[in-house]
Amino acid sequence: MSGGPMTPVEVAAARAAAVQRRTLRVLVGAQVLSGAGLAAGITVGALLAAQMLGSEAYAGIPAALFTGGSAAAALVVGRVSQRAGRRSGLALGYGVGAVGAAAVVLAAVLDNVVLLFAAFAVYGAGTATNLQARYAGADLAAPAHRGRAVSTVLVSTTVGAVAGPNLVGVMGDVAAAWGIPPLAGPFLLGGAAYAAAGAVLWVLLRPDPLLLAREQADEDPAPPDDAPAAPEGARPAPRSPATARRTVVLAGTVMVLTQLVMVAIMTMTPVHMTHHGHAVATAGAVIAVHVAMMYLPSPLSGWLTDRFGPVRVAVAAAGTLLAAGLVAGLAPATSVLALAVGLGLLGLGWSLGLVSGTAMLTAAVPLAQRARTQGSVDLAVALAGAAGGLGSGFVVASSSYAMLALGGGLLGLAVLPAVAMSLRRSP
């Protein structure tokens, strides 16, 4: 290695690498906090609604509302990030999520179902922001390490997301001591967690990774389509518009299907368990296993994506979702272990689908449109989750939890024809 001065390109690359390391550290800190907020709605949202409405048939409405709210938030966070950078977009999203959590608690105290449903929609902003943060991890990442950068952000959510469901009982006791319905207790934790995550990002996410990536792109414009292949570590030549569109559609399809299946089965699992005599804390432990498997294997998902390519990992996601549906659907209602295994596989399938889809999407879209396109795709992902949450309660009420789980596993296989169609059209 020569001891001479670095070239301007080398200086820029070194600066980007240093900022990327700092960006990942800040994002990890924020995601550890926000994970607790994410888990609150997953664990007790359906139970709180069933308690206030007096019917399990409508227990999927909260998941539908906060995933629907997250759809709108994903679009807004993406647009704000496009204009003002990731720091502004993510801090805004977490702040709105904190307000939603406070409103859920107020609705429970007042026993106001209308306010509860509105609050769940606002609370969904935190869920959308938690997922949008993964894109910030990829803005400055080298193409060969993009999957691992995304997975680093996702895996950091594990700490709060696993702790949250296991604190259901504790936060319920705290809420009861304050005269608040116990099932609203986790939202006290969720609101504080979202507010803290937003503050961390607003104060520390400097320089903004998306704005810096754009600045570097302006200084080092991409080569034309017919240029020779770039050396390893350099930015590759842009894809043709047709290829980019196909990749965006495939990435969106993978993430939409995995979200739909995951939310539908996950939403009704606590209701299914409590209906068969399990304690709320036991259901919370199963959801903790599920959430852990959503985020904890993220480094594996990222490594597989970088090593074997996102398309192969998307196919693996489809197979894992099928296995999850089979295990959860065929598990005896009395077997906590079998349900935990099924929900664990469900989380792993979601991780594989989300990381591979994110890597595909980030690689396909130029920086000038990246945040806006990512927000639009996450809008579709959140709407799919809303459909899964809303429909899951009616499916269980009209048939059974087993039919919901088995049907969801089969639906996950729809990723395969989407992949086949994309590959057939590729040059």
C-alpha cells in the first residue's frame, strides 16, 4: 500500500465509509428503543379491541388500522425524506407514533372505541418508521454489502421488540396501579420508546446519509449504460428503465406477500391462544419468539442476500412461510411449543422476504427517486398488512385459526410465479 496522498475519489470513499459506520451506530440505538413500541401493538392490540368490543370477530381491526395508518405514514415519511433527508422523515414518523400510543391509552381509560380505532391508525406511524429506517442503513452502503447494512438495522430492533411482549404483565400492573386498564399498559412503554427513538435520530443522525449519498452521486456521476463493468467496490452502471421497473415490481411483490401472510397469522395467534385457556403472558412469550425471529436472523438474511443474490433468498422466504403455515395450522391449541415454532418460522420467512426485497428495491432505484419510491412500496406493504390484519379475524370467526394459518402458508408460495415471470422477462 503506497504512502502517498489519497486521491479525491479515495478521500470521498473514506468519508462515506466513516459516515456509514456512524449512521449504522445511530440507527442501531434508535431501533433498540423503537422495537419496544413496535411490539406493544402486536401483542395486546387485538386483545384490547376484543375486550372493548366484546367480540373476537373484530379483533383484527386494530392490526388493520395501525397497518393502514402505517401505509399513509410510509408515504409521508418517504416524501419528507426525499425532500429533507432521512433524519427529518424518521424523526417525524416516530413522533407521530408516540402521539398515537398516548391516544390508545386515553381511549382505553375513556372506554371510547371510536377514539381507540383512530389512535391505532396514528400509532401505525411508528411501525412504518421502524421499517423505513432500514433504507437509511443502505444509502451509503457499498453494493456488495447492502444486504448486511439493511440487516444490521433490522437486527437491532430485536432487543426492544423481544423485551416488549415479555413486559406485558409488568406494564399491565403499572397501568392498573395508575387506574389505567391493564391491556393499555404496553402502550405507555411504546409511546415513550417511540419518542426516545425520534429524539435520538433528530439529534445524532448527522450528516444525513441520503443527502450525503446524493452529494457524492453529483460529484461522481454514474457511467453510461454501455460503459465497461465497474471494478469491485465502485458503483455499477445503472440498469435500463425496463429492467429497473421489473425489479421494483418483483421487490414490492415479495415484501407485500410476506407482510400479508405474517400479519394475518401473527394477529390472531394471541386471540387463538387466550381463547383456548392460555394466559396473556404466555401468548406474549410466543409473540416474543415470533418477533425475535423476525429480526434476530437478519444478519443471516443479509449475508445470504449478498452471497447468493436477493432472488434466491426470496424463493427461500416463500418456502419458509409455507412451513410456518403448516406448523402453526396443524399445531394442537394446547401446545405452546408447537405454536412458538410455527410463529418463529413465520418471523424467519418475513425476515428473508423483507431483506431480499429491500436489497432489490434499493439497487433498482436511482438516488433522485429512491426515498419516494421506497415510501410508495412500503405503502403497498402496509396496505397488505392492513388487509391481512382485517381479514384474519373474519377468517377465524367463519372457519378456524388452522385454516387461516394453512391458507397463509400457501399464499406465501405466490412469490414463486412472480420470481419466474421476472426472470423470464430479463434479458
